[in-house]
Amino acid sequence: MSGLWEAIMGLGDQLAAHVLLSASAIALGIIVALPLAVWASRSPAVSRASLAFASLVQTIPALALLALFFPILLSLRAVFGEGLPTLGFLPALLALALYALLPILRNAVTAQANLDPGVIEAAHGVGMTFRQRLLLVEAPLSAPFIMAGIRTAAVWTIGAATLATTIGQKSLGDPIFAGLQTQNWVLVLAGCIASAGLAILADSLLGTIERGFRERRRGLWLGGLTAVLLGVGAAFFAQFGGDEDDSVVIGAKGFSEQYILARLIGQRLEAEGFAVEYRDGLGSAVAHSAAASGEIDVYVDYTGTIWTNQMKRTENPPREQMYREIARWEEANTGMEVLGRLGFENAYGLAMSREAATFGEFNSIADVAQRGQAMVIGGDPEFFERPEWIAVRDAYGLRFAGQRNFSPTFMYNALQSGEADIIGAYTSDGRIVADRLVILDDPRGAFPNYDAVLLLSPQAAEDEALRAALMPLIDAIDVEAMREANYSVDREEDKLTFDEAARLLSERAGL
Amino acid sequence: MTKPACSYLSFDNVSRRFGAATAVDGVSLDIAKGEFVALVGASGSGKSTLLKMVNRLIDPSGGNVDLDSQNVEDIALPALRRRIGYVFQSIGLFPHMDVGQNIAIGPRLSGTTLSPDRIGELLSLVELEPEMTSRMPDELSGGQRQRVGVARALANDPELLLMDEPFGALDPVTRDALGERVLALHREFGLTTVMVTHDMAEALLLADRVLIMDAGRIVADETPEALVAGEGGEIAQGLVAVPRHQADRLAELSR
């Protein structure tokens, strides 16, 4: 745990981004909720409809809500043009603001409904206009309750904002997701402590404002408000204080190899004088669309993934032919450039422990199809939805007793602890060797090739300096080097950070 | 009921229905400037509804209400209400404003600031110390609060004072003292006052004209003297019987 303090101290950038995101989402929530609450107090129908909507939003898991904004914004590009961001700050802001809506709205509506009718009659009786009644009576009397709602919203939002990492927005979720990937609990703990600490701080400051309203002590609420504004201001300055905005954005999907390769690319570019930013933990489809739309400039994908998921192809051509067709297809359909292959393959394959495979005489997928019906299969959260899996399943007529989703890291643990008997593993994973697993043969060639390829967004493809800086990576990494680097962050002991693993890989590859 | 020459507040065939229920049923009535009128009746007789149609807290379903020969619906709502002092049972002091701010709210709404001297003067009219100005409503007794309520109603120098069961929630001693005080102010400033009450004794002792309402209609319109003398019909006499019986019992006790 000695590294915990350093890990927390290293989160300044993520903290600032987290504060800005949460504060913007709460502010947007307030801007929408308060007029809605005023309207609702004048119309029971509006009150019912708006509260029902906010409650409904609340039942959507925060992660799903964040993910849903990607296709929504993508379709809104028809209206707002291609410049509309579909990843990062904007979708995170909108999803979290929706999430913040309910507690603010509910408290504001309840506060209005519970105002002393005598006081409201008096407000009418002394001749207040609508505006005067709102500003002189209803607002000050509702303020402490509304503030309590804002407090609740703040705590929720700060917690949920950690999930913004998955749609490419920097937040305190970065260390949590990265740590979860590699079972680096120090990193997970650091992210949790930072976000919980932020939530507690925000809660106590907003609580001070609430108390100031309740006890009608101007000094108290002004003090609390000033502290909140100073904090948000400092975060804003830390994020945007004299920073240039032409950095190269490197994308990574949510598993160790991708994090390491992103750092490898980043280190090379930084050495060549580029400024870089990372968007980590993206889903496969999200990463591809993000690069196509220019949200990210460069990332690593795999031929089989593009072939089956983006191109929707079902046949399985030889390696070279598939690669050339993909390059042509990307150029024609997304404008992206496939710069080249990195030199190794990270295929999906069905893996079992060596003992179980030997004992049950499982050598190929065909054997499993024949005699493996009692087994439980585990896969990463994408695996069972992917066309490759469906193709393999149908090619062999696979049947299992059960199927379970695990994060890639836990999938290997599940195999060892017997929670799964067979898993959809990655062939470049260091744990295949370390955990003594066997990859079952695929005699019918149902799994496609998965050569790692470097993809450039249409904009990045035109940047000659960037292309030149990335060129040395092509054909430079063999699967042993990749496995070693992967294992260095995935193993239980002596874990390396992604940066360290990337340097190790760079050394092994002779870069 | 004949129309007096100098009608200040008049109701012309005024009705108010709430859904299927009729709260006020075709009331026509004239009140002269300077009168102190009590509206008496049981709960649900329509007396509060009738009163609230003057400052349009409730609008009539039919008929007209005229104030100083002008239909109240032709006067801008805030302006109408600022012309009329309004005191009611739940008092309705603004809990987030101190006594001085509560009293000054009417003038403030129309853009004038009440001087501390004027606030002190209004406080002394209702027999409160000028130092009370900085107190918050929740630090006051019920009686003190309603005194502030009366001072607030007088702050705009109204000609018309509407009171909806103003003393209903007060203890008998406070109630008596504040009633007397309001009567004195009514005389001092030449106000026209309409007071809704369910307490016939209060009506008889304060008002110079008592209207008795039943099922949305005015069933009697008499002076207190006439009511005590047995006029006004059966419903009126039923209400007068209560204080009369109490007075008789008290007289027996003191014998």
C-alpha cells in the first residue's frame, strides 16, 4: 500500500476533469429542474409527467445511460453537423445532468407543494405578481429543501461520473477501470478514495450553504458558495490554464494490451514532440466509430474484429486477402487509414486448463461440441454478442450448461476457481502460458485472424509527421513480446504500470 | 335591500360555484363607505368565498363586484390587492422576513420603502413596541403575530379592510383586546371594514351592520341592536341565541 499515496497524488488531472464534469452536470441539472419545478407547481399534469420522467431516467443504470448518448448524439449529427462530439465531455455531461435531475426536481416540487398555504394566500393578498411571489416568497422558503436536493444530486453525480471513463471522458474512473483491468487494487483504491473524498467535500460545502439558507445566515451560505466556486474555478484553471488543444488523442479499448499499446504509441509521439491525450476503456464499436469521426486520432484494432463487426462479413479468407480488403473498405467507408500491422495476432480462442483438457481429452472445439455440454463457458462482456462467437457456435453446434460474463481479468480467475470450465481467451494474453492453459484447435477455421493493426482517423491520416512517427511500430512487435508485456501488468506480484510495460515492450521490440 | 346613495362596495347578483356545489348563490349587496360590516354564518355558508371575491382571491362564476364604482375585474390584480388591507385567520406572516420587512412588504411591492419611523408608527397603532421591528415571526406569540398582520394590512393606507376570521385562532383575552383595537383604527382612519366571523358575539360587539349568510344567500341584514331585539328571522335568532344564553347564565352567576 506504499504506492497508494503517490497514486492519489498523481490524480490531479483526473480530479480536475472530474470536478468540472460533475459541476457542469449539476449546474445543467439545476438550470433544467428549477424552471420545471416552478411550472410543475402551477400544473399538476406537468408535475406528474416531469417527476415520472425523472424517476424513469433514474431506473436506467448510469453506465447504460452514458453509453446510450453515443448513438443519440451520432444521430443528432444529422441536425447539428459533423462537429458534434459523440464521445467524451458532451455525452457524459448530458447523461449525468439527466441523472442529477431527479433529486433536485423532486425536492423543489415537494418544497413548493409543502409551502404553508397561509403564506401563499398572504402573498396573493398583499398583491404580489407571479414574479414577486416566486422571488420574494417561494424561492427563499424553498431554498433549503432545493439545496438538500442539490446535495443529493452532487453526491450521486460525483459517484456516477467515474463511469464517464467508459465513453472516453477523463475522470476519477480512469484509475478505477485501469486498476480493475490489471487487478491493481492500489490504483482502484486511489480512484475510489479520491472520488469519495470529493463527494464528501462537496456534500459538506453544499450542506453549509443549505444550513445558511435554513438558518437565514447570509455569511454562512455565501461562504459555502464562495468555496464551491473557488474549487470549480481552480479545476477549470487546472484543465484549461494556457493549454494548447492540438494534442493527438490515442484511443484504447478496455483491456491491458490496449492500455499498453496506447502508452507505447503515446511515448513514441511524445518523444517526437507531440502532445498526447488518452481515451481509455472504450468499447470495440465505440472505439471504431470514435476514430472514424475523429474523436480519437489513432488506436489499435484487430483484423477479425473489423471484418466481422464493422464489415459484417461471415466468410473467412486468408490472412493477406482479409487485411487488404479491410484497408480498402476503411478507406472507402470511413476514410480511416490502416497504417499497417504491428506484427502479432491477438485472436479469440477457446481456452481450458491443461489438466481439464487432458483429463477430458478435449483437443479441439469439435471435441467440446461433442462431449462438453455439461461445461460452463465464460467470456468478456462483449464476447457472446460478437458475430465471431456466433459463427463458431453455429459452425460446431456448440451447447453449454451455462454462459457467464466476466471482465477480462476475472475471466482467468474464474477458470482457475472453476466458475467457468472454458473461456473465450485472447491468444496474446500472458496468462495463457502463466496459468497453464491450452487453446483448443479450430479445425474448421471458424475464428478469423486477429492481426493487430494501427488505424488512423481521416484527419490524422493527412498528418505526415504523425505517420512518420508511427511508422517504426509497423511489424515491430512479436507475440512473445506482447505476451510478456501483457503479463507484466496482469500478474499478481510485481505488477508494472502501463507506462512501464510500454517501455518494456519498446525495449523488447528494439524501438 | 335598497341601494344606498353612496355605495362604496357593491355585489350585483354574485354567484360562485365549485363544481356541483354552489358556495355563493346570487348575492346582491351594497356597503357604504365607513361601514363596519360583519358577515356571520356557519361553516360552509359562503361567507369567506363572498369576501374573497372582493380582492379576487376567488373570481365569481357570475355577477359583478364593484369597488368605488369600478368593476374589480377591470383593475389590475396587484393594484387592486395593494389598495385593500387583508387580514386572515392563518395570519400568513412571511417566516423569512422580520416584523419590519413583513409590515413594509405592501409598499415595497409598489416600489416605495417604508421608513423605520413609519414602521414604528404602524407597530404602535397595534400596540406593539417599535423595537419589535427586528424580531422574526417565530419569536412572537399568536396575538403579537396577528397584530403585525393588522399593521401590515394598514401599511398601504387602504380605504377598505377585509378580515377573514381574523381573531379565530387567538385566546379570548387577546381576541377581545385586538378586536377593540381594530374597531378604534376603523374609526380613526375612516375605514370601510368587512369582517367574516362565525362568532355572533364578536359581530354584535364590533360591527354596525351584521349580515347573516346561510347556504350561499344573505338571510338577514340588520343592525346589532335590531338583532338583539329579536329581528332578522329564525336563522339569525338561532345564532343570536348563543351569546344571549351565555349572557343570561353570567347574569345569573353574578346575582
